[in-house]
Amino acid sequence: MTTNPALADAVNAEYTDLTAFKARLETHRRYSRIPDDPEGAVRDALLLPNGLDLIDIGCGTGDFLHALAGRHTGRLVGIDTSPAAAVATTRTDQVEAIEASATQLPFPNGAFGAACARHMLYHVPDPHLALTEAHRVLRPGGLFAATVNHPAVAPRTQDFVRAIVQDAGITPAPAPINTVTSDNLPAMVEDVFGNARTVRFDNTLAIPGPEPLAAYACAMLSFAGVSPTHPDAEQIRDEVRTRAERWFRDNPGKTWDDPKGYALVAAERGTAAGS
């Protein structure tokens, strides 16, 4: 199973710089109708902090590992394919960060007692191989946790953005299709680890005003094919702000509601040889 090429290209462009990524994270943190803490869910699944050596596969901003530093007594390692944006922001005296692929982890068998893959498996060319690599670097009894989105996250805002891009005379990039979702990840983890425990988190974005809606929508523009350096990017951002203001003016007292959610899938590497 592989991700579609259009999504892979969008991801590569998006994570060269983490500005838009951080804006989306902030939107979900502030405006989820039900308090949303996917990092806390992963910590609970891995019993963190503890004394296990931990690898965070696809460490992103490094915030997950930084929050553990000083409390976690085991080794903290982050890997990511983005050297300038992710790895550079992750590495500290207490946190190791390495530029590497999830499908070829540069560690020996059984190097870690815990591993996580947070909201990243749908960005990997071969998710099954990434899970196999996570299993390989775990020692017997090691703990694994992964989070992935539901098949559709914030579809209303995605449609909002794509309509504005199209009205600007630009053919939007193909809508991203995640090939790893809360629907199929449990079976994938079960296939690799021989066990899987799944918890679903269903939620809604409830954005209260035009400024946060415009910020979130602008942070999605790359996925519609409009990068920050696109010659029409600023004009399109202005139109996003205009339409966001119009919607709230026409719908007084309402929030911009958009469905979202994710699943956490946890597993344990078996203690038998080869399991």
C-alpha cells in the first residue's frame, strides 16, 4: 500500500517549512468541540514518561519529545525526513534527532522499548514497511502506538479552500486521499504485531470567527496546490479572508463546524522469538 503521488508531492512541499503545519495544530488545539489531546493519548498508551528508550517516528516539530525531556529517564530519539524543519527543531541536549526514513530506521533490532508514529503513516510511501520497521527496532515486550485521522477531516474547510482556488482560475491539486486511516490501520497493525487495541476519537472543529477560519484555511492552501511562493498566493489568501468574514457576517452567532477525528492503535511486540 502506498500513498498517492499527488499527496506525496504536497507533503514534501508542506513540510519544508512548518509554519502552516503549526497553524493547523493550533486550530485543532483551540477549537475542537471536545478537548483534543492526541499527544496525551499516545503518552497514556506508552505509559510515558518511564524508563523505556523511546523513538518518535516522524517527530515533526519535536514538541512531543520536548514535553517529555526532564521527566523521562529513558533515551529520547526523533526521526524525520525534514532536516531543516523537523530535525533541526527537535535536537537538544536531551533529545536526539536524526534525518531518516520510517521505512529504513538506522537502528539495530530491539534498540527501543517504545515507539510511536503520530499522524504520519499516511505520509509514508510504504506504510506496511514502516510498521514492520517499528516492530523490528522494538525489543520483546516493547510498546507501540500510532495515530491516524479518520478518512475525512475538515472536509467543509477543504471544499471552501478548493472553491476559492478554482475561482482564481487555478486548477486545484487533486484532493488528498489518505490511504492509511482509522478504518484500516487497526488491521495493518494487527498484521505486523499480531495484536492491536484501537480507541476512536470523534470530534468537530467549531471555529468561532473569521480570523481563525481564515488562518486555518490558508494553512491548507498547499494541499490545494497553492504553495506560499505561488505568484497568486497573497491574492488567494486575501480572498480566503474576505469569504470567511462574509460567512460569519451572514451567519451571526454561529460557529463554522467541520467534522474531524482520529484513532489511536496500540500494540505490543510479542516476547516469543520472531514475534
